[in-house]
Amino acid sequence: MQAPEPAPRVIDAHHHYWKLEAQEQAWRTSDHSHIARDYEPADLAHELVDSGVDATVLVQSVDSSDENDRLAAYGASCASVAGVVGWLPLDQPQAARAELARADTASWSGVRCLVGKRPLDWLNEPEVISLFKGLADQGLSWDIVPVTPDQVSAVGSLTRAVPGLRVVLDHLARPPVDAAGWEPWAGQIAELAKSPSVYIKISVGIDVLTGWAQWQPAELARYVDWALTNFGPQRAMLASNWPVILLRRSYREAWEDLSNLVADTGLSAADLAAVQGGAAIAAYRLQEPTNVT
């Protein structure tokens, strides 16, 4: 009798660990006092089990070499971490290459730096393009949240210049949920989705969480549907953004609500499995976890 196929892995494609006194989080303000404490693997472990999550992608939350050292330690010691998105100063190619050589990148699946709404004109510089070509050759993806039309245009230009680079848009690319808006976000999503190497995370970023007085998942429904319509389930991945999500919802409740929003779009079981894990495995080239607790 043939053994049954193993169940698809469920992957949380975006979360953080941090030690408050060890890193200055410039993005955190007085509005975020609820999450102003340490968050370590032990704080998340039971939540993953309760939510049926098999593995995670750990993402940097500050731009520093020290952050990379912390991420490496978590990646080496935490069995649930299947991949790490580390930090590189991507607008400074020489410094980025030096950090890439210095850091322990054994668990890295991607790279990121925090950009906010700053111009991304530097993405057009030849040395930066060369850097991204090297990252693509190493199998590393790039996480980014483009929120302005100019940023979207710059990201689009880079995907054409480096077609082998996998680009991951964090937190639905910051939809205008708080204003119940649509454009230019919807058009930007459609434009970025034209590149087959671009993926999107179905998660809620800090701007939306800060703007909400309370958790309102129904307000996300049309944005989730539009992202799935344009990217398809093979390029859309479910992500918690824990512990930032704790500003408005517990891990288990948020994961369930986001999963339901995806399921409510009418996906087949296979497509739902892709959003819950398959897309993250493809975007980040994740392997079966081999590290120890």
C-alpha cells in the first residue's frame, strides 16, 4: 500500500524576534507601547502549535549588523525558523557586499532594508543593479513595501533589469485601508503583479494597525481579493507580522482571520495550501528545517 502524500507545510512568511534593549527600533512610537518588550522564540512557540503553523520566515526589524548577528543566532537555534530575511544596506553596494561577507548567512533566504516612503532612485544605479544580480545568483529574494507611485515605478524597473530576482511585497504593499481608499494602490498592485518574479504577503503592516482603533478584518477583504486576483495563489503568501500584530489581535486570532479572508475568496484546497505555505517555500527557496531547538 502506497504511503499517503505528506500534508503541505504551513508557513508563517513574516514575523520578528527582538530584544528591546539591544536594538533601537526607530519605527516604534508611543502608539506602540503595547509591544515595547522582548519577543523571543518561547513566546511564539505555543502560538505556532495552536495555529497549526509548521515553520516561519524570520524578518529583520532594524537596519544594523548587530541585528544580523541576532537573526543568525535565532536561525541556528530555533527549529521552527525555516528561513531568515537579513539586513543589507542595499543603497550602498560596497557596504552591502562587506556585510554579506561578514554576516553568518547560512539561514538567509532573503534580504531587506527599511525604506519607508523615501525615494528609491538608487535602484537605477548600475552598481546597485549589479548588487541585486549577485543576490539573485545566490538565490536570495528581496523584501520591500513600495507605497508611492514613484517607488512602484522604481521596483518595476529593477525587476526588468534583474529578471531573476524574486521580489516579495510585504504587508499587501500598504493598502489604504484606514481611508477606505483604492487607487493608486490597486493599479500599483496590478502593475507589479505583471512581473512573474514578484510575490505578495497577505499580512497587516504597522501603519494600518496603528490607524485602526480596533481589529477590523472585514475591511481587508477587498484588498486581499484584489491581491489574489492579480498575483494568484502561487505568488501570495500568508504572514502574521507577529509581534506587531499584537497591537490589535492575538497571533492565533489574526492567523485564523487572515486564513478565513483567503478561504472566502473561493480558492480550492490546493490553492489555499499554496497561500498558506507553497508560495513562501517558492519565494524563499525554503528547505525542510534541520536546525535544533
